[in-house]
Amino acid sequence: MAKKLTFLLSLLIFSSLLFQTALSRSHHRRPNPIQTWCNKTPHPVPCKYWLSHYPHRLTPKHTTDFRMQMVQVALERALSAKSYASQFETNCESKPQKAAWSDCLKLFDNTVHQLNRTLQGLDTKHKKNCTNFDAQTWLSAALTNIHTCRDGSKELNVSDFINPIYMSNNNVSELISNGLAIGSQLLEKENRTTSLGHDDESYPSWLSNHDRRLLAATSIKANLVVAKDGSGHFRTVQAALDLAAKRKRMTRFIIHVKKGVYRENIEVANTNTNIMLVGDSLRYTIITGSRSVKGGYTTYNSATAGIDGPGFIARGITFSNTAGAIKGQAVALRSSSDLSVFYRCAFMGYQDTLMVHSQRQFYRECYIYGTIDFIFGNAAVVFQSCLIYVRKPLWGQVNVITAQARNDPFQNTAISIHNSQVRAAPDLKPVVRYYKTYLGRPWMQYSRVVFMKCYLDSLINPAGWLEWQRTNFALSTLYYGEYKNFGPASSTRYRVKWPGFHVITSANVATSFTVGNLIAGRSWLPSTSVPFTSGL
């Protein structure tokens, strides 16, 4: 009897072990829903950790839910990183450390701002809807901010000091990247269900009716006047901007900047929205500074004008940086302003003249002067009917027009130069044969630039494009394209043979880089009264 009981007990134990093994294998074959969702992203490890770390989080039911949760955890981690960064001020022992830290703190704050904006826009319960394109734009900007922090520390040789702050953002970068990947899927699905040739002339959903009426009007008086001779409300542009920032209602606010040379560095904060600066033409209204990297500033903070507030418009103004070629990177204007417009403006500098840092921007009938990487950044930006003048660099240097900084394959960013002209500036013309000039080089891995229907003068090297510091970096992941350009240097016969270079022959492909598609211009540009061509 005892032997029989022992046999039965052994059989029960063996059966139990078999069941547990089968259950374990079943669990292994069927991962939990969070693992399934996260395995679809470029960075599954932080996704799984942070979605599982908070028991109160609901399991995503749809792709839109999943994106919301990615943005939510990215925001939580960004707030933590910002708090960590704010404690570093007491550790700053030198001016370069203080400069890099100051940039990073501002950039982290802007990242938090963009993530908050995205989260609010995607929250349909509060009727603050944004499009998938909006969300992709704001997430792209949030990621760009983090990379800009790192770049500034490298420029000032304080990477060791800034690295702990930057490393605290690793999860933030990866979580934002996941959000971009999910958003890209949603955009692709949306594009498949949208008929080709659809021409939406409506305003964006986030723009109030009051704003629409103000933006469409053509005879609005200036709210403030700036004049050096004291005949206006203020003698400096920044004083007018500071007063505008204190207004309670952030509707369109027009500042007339009268004729004069304004030697100041100006900032439009990300909370100071819908500012319009109107000059007395680019010949007569000039805002100028002379900050540079060699002068102790980061490229980001060297800007004569730093524009963060959404909906910024400038007309008839020259933005200049007079540091000169010998001072290296020296920015005339830096724009991170979403839905910003620059009409009949000029941007004058040498290296890094115009920093199109992030978000959607449009430049029409503008003049851009520079030498090395002088149109650079990670915005979704279209230059239309512009004149690009290449200046004489230092002896031994080469000229490069663009350095686009797309660092994630799902960012909706690119530099598109359309119906414009590339020529030698007066100082380069007599010696043009001694200097090589290229259309662009890849600053980041997924750099994306196109020249379409542009006049390319003989100064452009037949190869067209340049490697990054003589390496093969990004040559297969970048996208450089040329479409129906004309002029002495427009032939693509001797262009580079990189996998990422394309001679665009399809109008459908070229159309993806036009105002209507790259920056969704049909939905907001009509309200600015600035002329534009939506398609090719």
C-alpha cells in the first residue's frame, strides 16, 4: 500500500512539473502585450522597462494609445533629466562650462515644452487635437534639442562636464525615437487613405478664428514701434519683444522696426508666440551681432537672433553676424519657430550663417550669404525664390552650402531649396577658381537635402556634394537629390556616386519636398499673406 501511495505521489509531482514546464513554455511563446508592442520599436528595452515600471499604466489597445504612452514616459524622463541638469550650475567652474550648461538647460526646457505640446495635442478628451504631421514635427524638435546640447559641449571642449547630463537623457532620446517610429506608421497609413493631389486650403485646427482673421488682414497697424532716434516706443528690438511677452493674449503682435542698425542680440521665447517683425526693407533695417564659437559661445547661442516662439514672421529685415570668417561658427539667425515665415529678409555671415534648427519654416525671396555649412540644422524648411550667395572663405577652406542634421530616420525634416539661385558673392567672384564649393555635406546620419529647379552657377564643383571630413559617414543613409536644375553647374554627369545621392526624374518624388508636402504649407501659409508656390 505504501509503495502504491509513493508511486501516486511521484506521478502527481511529475505531472505538476510537466504542467509548470508547459505553462512556462506557453508564457514564453505568448509574451505579455507590452512586450509585443515594444518589440515593434527601434528601442524596445527602455520601452518595456518604463511601460512596465508603472503598474497604473493601461495596456495600449491601439497604435495611437501606444504613441501617447511613449510620449508620456518620454515627458516624465525629460522632466527628471531637466531637474538633474538644473543642479549642475554650482559645478560650473569656467565660462565654457557655464555656456554649455546654460544651453542644455534651455534645450531640455524646450524638449519638455515640445513633449507637453504633443501630449496635449494628441489628447482628444480635451479637444486639443493635432495632426499626425504636427506630432511628428514636435517630436522631431524634441529629439533635435537633446543632440544640440551634446554638440555645444563638444564645440567648447567640455564634453566630460556635460556628459553626465547628456547621458541622463539617453532614455529620453530613445523613447522619443520610439514615438517617432510609431508616428511614422500612422502617417503612412494616413497617406495611403488620402487621395493624391488633395489640396487642402484650410487653416490648421489649432489656429483660432480670431487668429485667422488677424493673419489674413493686410492693413493692421503695428502694436509697437522701435526706432533708434527715439521716435518710437523703444530704441531696442529686445525691449519691444520683452513687452510683447507680457501680454495676456498671444494673438498676432506686430512690431515695426524702423530704419537703422540695431547692434543687439535678440531672443523670442517659446512662450512669446505670433510675433511679427516688420522692417523698412532689408537694406535699411539691420539687426546685427558678433558672437562666435571662438569668442566663447556655442554655435546655438552665437545667434544674433534666436527665435523659438511659434508663428513668427519677419519681413524686410537683415539679420547679420559680423564676427567674420576667422571666428569660425557665428550664427546670424537661429529659428526653432514652428510655422515661421521669413519674407524678403537677408541673412549675412560666414560659417553657420542660418541655423534652421527645428520645426516647420518657410523662406521666400530672401538673400543668404555665407561660406561653410551656412544653411544648417534639422528643420523641415523650404527656401523658395531665394538668392544664395557664397562668400570668400579663409585660404585653404572649401565652401559648403548646406549641412542638414536629421539624426533619426523617422524625423520629418529636410532642407528643400526650390526655384532659387546659387551664385558667387562679389568678394568670391574674382578668385572663385581658387576655392571649391559644394551643395552640401552630411552633418548627421540621415541628412536630407534637395535642390529643385534652381540655377546653379559655375562655382559649384562637378561632384556636387562633399563627404563629412573625408569619411564615408552616412553616404548610404543620407538622401541628397537634384531635380531639373539649370545653369553652368547643373549637369549631374560627374556627381558623386553615393548610394544616398539621387538624380530625381519623377515629379511625384520631387513633390514630396515641396511646400505643400514637406511643411504642410497649404494649411497655414495662405493666412500669412506671403506669396508661395505649393507644388513644383
